[in-house]
Amino acid sequence: MNSTNIHQQVRDQYTAALQRAQAKAGGAGCCGPIPCGTAAQFARYEGELDAHPEAAAASFGCGNPLSFAEVQPGQTVVDLGSGAGFDLLLAADKVGPEGRVIGIDMTDAMIETARANAAKAGAQQVQVRKGHIEQMPIAAAQADWIISNCVINLSPDKAKVFAEMARVAKPGGQFRVSDIVARDLPAWVKSDELAYAACVAGAIDEAAYLQGLRDAGFEEVQVVARHVYAAADVQALIASDFVDAGLPQGAWQDRLHEIDGKVASITVTGKKPLTSACCGVAKCC
Ligand SMILES: C[S@@+](CC[C@H](N)C(=O)[O-])C[C@H]1O[C@@H](n2cnc3c(N)ncnc32)[C@H](O)[C@@H]1O
């Protein structure tokens, strides 16, 4: 499948997943302190969920990129694949009215929801821009912080995303990204469209992920949190967010054990050097 088709398929799946999450949130008995997006059940949010419950209910993250990030008032945060905007609002709380928070997403329903959530929260410092994270609609050297939550695995061109991150970061700017990595996935998973949308099939090996960030020019790249998924976690991820009535029959029912322990969510940090040593590699200046 080419990049355009992958983007379209991901857009369609997340438009539907958002509708599902919103319907559940509107009905009785769903969510409470746990977001409807099942990925977010693994995201390690704690007190943050109460701060913006509506956005939290449509969260599809797999980590908590802002936890322990030393984001300061007045800084600029860029969120790649900002979805319905939960992390945008948490970032807005940290940067305050003098700061800027810029979300980038390619799915209209997500963009509209994030803008509505920001308006309801009175977060005027939040902007949501439509675009692809492989070609970000933002000038160079803007971001003090780049965050992202369960998105880069969905990109058909991760090297391009990492290079764009290096371009958009200020010299000395930092990133804190939560995402899914995977190793030795069976062919039937890698070719499954549902598994791609559910952040599994497009995930790459952790070592390749870290090397990709270093190749783009980032330094001090390290994993600060890791949560390895059991097969049942992956099942929950797919069944709740992407299908209405449990997993499809066939391989998903019979061979799920083959992915036990092979999928993990990680949070990775790193920074762009203050000098322009990365220019030649990533054209980041
Ligand atoms: C798993 S959801 C995560 C959303 C959000 N970060 C959160 O934590 O709730 C993935 C989001 O990334 C967006 N997305 C996926 N691939 C993208 C790309 N190549 N460019 C821009 N947005 C993308 C989707 O539209 C969707 O909103």
C-alpha cells in the first residue's frame, strides 16, 4: 500500500474510532476515570484525566508524554497527531496563556473535536493545524518541546517524521514521545489493516526507532518508560477502539498468542543540539 492509501485508511479508521468513543462517552457506564480510547487505558495518566474529561474520553494515546516533562510557562509545544486534543490541553495548562501549543493532525473529525475542546477549555494558546507529520505545516526552529502520543507508528515514512521533528525543534529543543514499538511480528499481523490502525502493524523495532531519531540529529535519545503488552492487551486495544463486536474470527482468535510480549509502548526523550551539527543530516536549521 502506498503512503496516500495508508493515510486515507488511518483517517477513516480514526474518524470511526472517534465516533465510537464519543458515543460511548455519551452513554451510561463508560469511561468514568478511564478514557474510552482503550490505548489510553495503558497510557499512565493519573490526576490529569480529571482536568479535561471530555478530551480524555476521546484519547487514543499509549503513554503520557507530558509526565515529568519540564515544560515551562511561555514555551512552545508542538503535538504530532494531536487527535481530540487531550495532550494539547495538558500542554496548555503547563505553558500558560503566554505560551503556544500547536497540534498537527490529518483527520478532520479529530481537528474539529480538538478545536472544540480547546474552545470549551478557554485555551486560546492552542492552535490545531491540518497536515501530515511527514511534512509539518510549521516553520523551522519553533518548538521548545515536541510531544506525540501513539502516532509515529502510523506513519509510512518514519525517517521523514524524525527529520521534520529535527527541523521544527529549536536548537536545544526537546522531544518526549510515547509510541508503540514491536519486534518479530508475524506476517498475518503486519498485513492486517485493523492491526495497522490499532498502532501495531506499522510499529518498528525499538532499536530502529531510537536510531532513526539519532540519525535525524537528536542527542541524548533514551527510553524513559516501557510497558510490554501481553496478547490480551493488544486484543483489548483492537477490539474496543476499532471493531464493535469483539475481534474478527480467524487468526485474531486463534493465533493471538503469537504476538504475546512482542508489542510495547515506550516513552522516548531526546534533544536537538544547541549547535547546528545536525544540519547536514536532517536539514534541520
Ligand atoms: C492513535 S491516535 C492518537 C491521538 C492523540 N495523540 C491521543 O493521544 O489521543 C492517532 C492520531 O494521529 C493522527 N495521524 C496518524 N497519522 C498521521 C500523519 N501521518 N499525519 C498527521 N496525523 C496523523 C490520526 O488522525 C489520529 O488523530
